[in-house]
Amino acid sequence: RTGYLMTYEPLLNSDGRVTGAISYGRPQSSFDYVLKYFEGMRIGANGYVWGVDMPRPGESVVRVSKDGKMNGSVIEKDTREERRDATLEIVRSAVAAGDGKISVKGFKMGGDSSAGDDVIIAYTYFKPWNMVFCATVFRSDFASGVANINKASDRFMFMLLPLALAMLILAGLAARF
């Protein structure tokens, strides 16, 4: 799982032709890089990406979590029963569906949720890493987007009405002459 992060610069001769290259590289774990990248992803105002590794049968470990706060946590030992059961259900379902199959499930969040509403979770099993990757989005993020679209369409209709009225008046005047 370790590769190298590399950069190359060409060496040019007096005619501008490439005669060689200078390179610099350093070890980079692509696995760690990808997990860190996922950790920083946000979906809407509150959504995020998370991932669960299954190093041994019966053990599920959070490797990617919102802001890294849950990284390293063993799900089976989570004291928050609702979260533990929902996460284990997702892991089992993703593995059962098979490598690369995307599933979607909605969950009703308890009162201790930071966003305080329902979530939709899309998840898939990635067999090469024996991990389940999930994207969680909050319904309220969708609701605020729909509300913004509705406001914009209301403004558009409000502007369209005077324009339509003006066109009718002009058509009436044109018909008279």
C-alpha cells in the first residue's frame, strides 16, 4: 500500500529537445492518502464520507470519519447502541451485496444528532481493501436546496407577470393600428 509521490522536470538541450529529466520522490502511502482525502470531503452543509475496515472476522474499525474523531474506533464496542447497530447493519449489507455494488438506506436520527434530522447513507464494499465506504447526507440539506429553488422560481414568476401584462398591452395596441 506504499507508493511514491513523484515530480519530474525535463532537461532540455539548446534546441529545446528533451535529453533527460530530474525527478524527486518521497514515499507516500496511497492508502493513507485516500483515507485522509475522504476524511476531508463534505457533501452539502453537513454531509460527509466515512469508511469501515474489517481487519478480522467480527471486528469493524472506523478508518475514515467526519473530522477523524472516530478513527480507530471498534464499532462492536460502540456504547451508542443506535449508531452501533445501524453501522453494523450497513457493513453487513454492503459485504453481502458484493464488491462495488452501491446501496442506499435512510435512517431516522436520534435527538443527539448535530444536524438533528434524518440521513440518507449510500454505501459500497471495496473488496481490495476489505472496507465499506459510505456517504452520509442530511435531508435538511436537500430541503434547504429545494427551498432556494422555490424562492428563485417565485421571484421569476413575479417578474414574468408584469412582462406578460406589458406584452398583452403592446399586442392590443398593435392590433388597433
